[in-house]
Amino acid sequence: MEEKLKLLKEKLAEIQSLSSIGAVLSWDQNTYMPTGGAAGRGEQQAILGKIAHEMATSDELGKLLDELKPYAEQLDPDSDDSRLIKVSAKDYDRTKRIPQEFVIEQSRVTTLSYSAWAEARQKNDYSIFEPHLEKVVDLNQRYAAFFPEFEHPYDALLDGFEPGMKTDDVKFIFNTIRPQQVELIQKISESQQVDDSFLHQHFEEDKQWAFGEEVITKFGYDWNRGRQDKAPHPFTISFNSDDVRITTRVNPEFYNPMLFGTMHECGHALYNLGINPELEKYGMGGGASLAIHESQSRLWENLVGRSFPFWQHFYPRLQEVFPTQLGNIGLDTFYKGINKVQPSLIRVEADEATYNLHIMLRLELEIAMIEGKAAIKDLPEIWNAKMQEYLGVTPPTDALGVLQDVHWSYGMMGYFSTYALGNLVSAQWWELIDKQIPNMEDQIRTGEFGELLGWLRENVHIHGRKFEPQELVQRVTGSKIDPNPYLRYLNKKYSEVYGL
């Protein structure tokens, strides 16, 4: 069996290498590729997808996995090899159901869809993206049909990003937190409002960039194994455990997006950089799920990056970088400004108290599209109506509304709920960290993040995909995904910021 296991690992490593090549092409498309290259890039990705699919669904691989399943049952169930066999068998079954022609079509459609989205967003013209989104929705409906055992077609999409999670589970969690978040927002709206006008002025782009890199260097981002570039929509991408890159965007007239976007993407990158290389090599990297990944980015962005102790350390340095803009702004004023609660148009710039409402809106739209209850041509109108209902704001343009997120252009449906779930998990980690590292605040106050990163590496990062998300959270915290720590965190923090 050892020889068969070795052969399995060789085959999985080859498939993972093809995936990494595709990631390089995707990163280039999002950063440096000229727009005219979209069709050619689509063909390249389609060929890669075809080859990878053939390898991932080969009869030889299936036979190997069948022979190794009984062997896995004899191993320690938590061992890397046992989990590798079990996870790979599930991957094989899932991939085997997808026809090769579907994979090729998906690669072509989504490559062109991304370019159309970028153009539509730039020109504020939804009609450019609409026919491409029609094809994306059709692809997702067809994909869900390959998995008839799921109770709801959206379950099949959700399971691809959040293994084991069901649509009803997410709805239950969201229905639990929605009224409490709405109540908190209402209390805040009735309080004296925070002034953040000082954040909306000119901040030189190169200085923003340099300060952001300074911060994430202290977090522990390894520049020998990563880099940062610009992209229309910030993202993190991993080619292997020694090459994990991040992107961000800069608004020279508003300070928040670049810095907090950089911290957010750094959180994702630190996760990928901390996964056991032996797991990553065989396709077991990438993290337990998108929610667990998001728990890392939101932890560094918000629980660390928007905390008062963090700015006790970094604010004097930021004032040195921007003396004209911030030299006369006190620390308390700055801290409240970056934590201002105000319903806004853009998800990635939303404050912590309103962020989850953006996600709930997208979840409802995705389910309606998959069920065929929302016409794609009507999506801008539906989007605007829900923004007004949920957040009390109406996008003045589609670029600030239905076109703001990149995910649908990639074909990614079933993804958005993981953002809100990640918020919840981040607070679960933090409550435990606070108990196990009792001087954590003091460490942050002095710009020391090594022990925090070490805790995350040992408890979360190193495991890669060995454990499903609910299992991992249960193992570490003692309970499955629980909204209460996050609600406690929000209420405590914003009661202090707004004097509730």
C-alpha cells in the first residue's frame, strides 16, 4: 500500500502543479495582461482545464483511491495520509461528475465574463456584462444539476466553498444575527455621529502603499515568498506554499480602502503561507473553507487592524507619513473615524456593523438567480431595491451597485455567505486567543504579532484542508460556528465607540 500511496501523491502533485499554472495565468489577467488578450487567455485556461480535468478524473486515479480507502481506515483518522485519501476521494467523486466539455466551456465563459465585467464596471454599463452573467448563471444551474442528492440546488454550489454547510444552515445563522445587527445599527443612528471627514482628503498613493507594506511586514508577511500588486478588485492568490501574492487598490481621496484592503489580503496570504507544504503539494492546501479563510483576513483587518491598541502603536508613525492630513487629528478621533458606522454602497469598504447585511443581500440574489426567480436583466433594479430595504441607501450607478463585485464574473456563486461566516469565526478565534494569550493587547500595543501568528499557524493554518470547517472550529474552540461571540464583540466595541 505504501507504493500505491506514493503513486497517488505523485498524481495529485501533478494535478496541483497544473492548478498552480492556471493561477499564474489568472493572476496575470487580473494585474498586467492587456484587455485584448482575454480571448486568447480563455483558450489557454480552457486547455489547462481540460488537461487537469482528464488527470483528476482518470480511471487510474479512481482505481488507486478505491484501493487505498480501506488502508485509510486502518490509519490514525487524524493523520495526514488518512485525511489525504479521504479528501482526495471526495474531490475525485465531485470532479468525475463534471463532463470535460463543461469544464472547457466554463473556462472560456468565465475568462470572457471577467473582461466584460471589468469593462462594464469602468464604463458603468451593465448591458456589457448582462449576457455574460446569463451564461454564468446557466453554468451554475447546470453544475448544481450534477449533484441531485442535495436538497436545494444552491447547496451544491455552497458545498464547493463551504464543505458540509447547507443553505438552510446559512439562512438560520443569518436570521439569528440580522435582527441584532439591525438593532445595533438603529442605536448607533440615534447617537451622536462620528466625524471621519479627515479620512476623505488627498493621501499620496505611494505613501499609502509604503505604509501598508510596513504594516503587513510587521504582521509577518514574507516578501521572499510574496509580493503586492494593483488589481481592480483586491484578491490573494497562491501558486505554491512559497509563492503567495496579494493585490490591492488605492483611492487617493479616501484613506481606508488601501490600508484595510492590504491588511485583509495579508490575512489570507498568511494562512496560505502557513499551510503544511506537504499538504499543499498534494492539493490539500487552500484552507479548510472560504469561511475559515475569511476568518483570517477579517481577524487581521478588523480585530487587529481596527483595534485601539493597534493604533496606539501605529498612529504616531502614520502621522509622520501624513503630517498635513493627520498631524492635528488625535488618536481617539482617528480611532472612532476608522470605525464609523454608516450604511454605505461598497461591500469591501463597509464597516463591521453593516457588512453582513451586504452579504445577506447577495445571498438572497444568488439563490433567486439559481432558482430562476430573478431575471438577469432586472438585476440592477432588484439590487437597488434591496440596498434601500437593507441599508437605506440606493446606488446612484450600477458601477457602485450590481457591478461592484468581481465574483460572478469568475462564475463563483455560493461564495458570498462565506464572508459573513468568516466574521463569526474570527470572533470565535479571538475569544479563545484572548484567554490563551492574556497579554495579547499589550503585544499589539507594542507592535508584536509573532505570538498571535504562531497561535494561528499551530491551530488553524497548518492543517490546510485536513478538516472540514465545522470540524476544525469544533476542535479548536469546542463548538461549531457560533454567531454569539461576534455579536458580543460588535456590541462591546460599538457601545464604547458611540457611548451606547
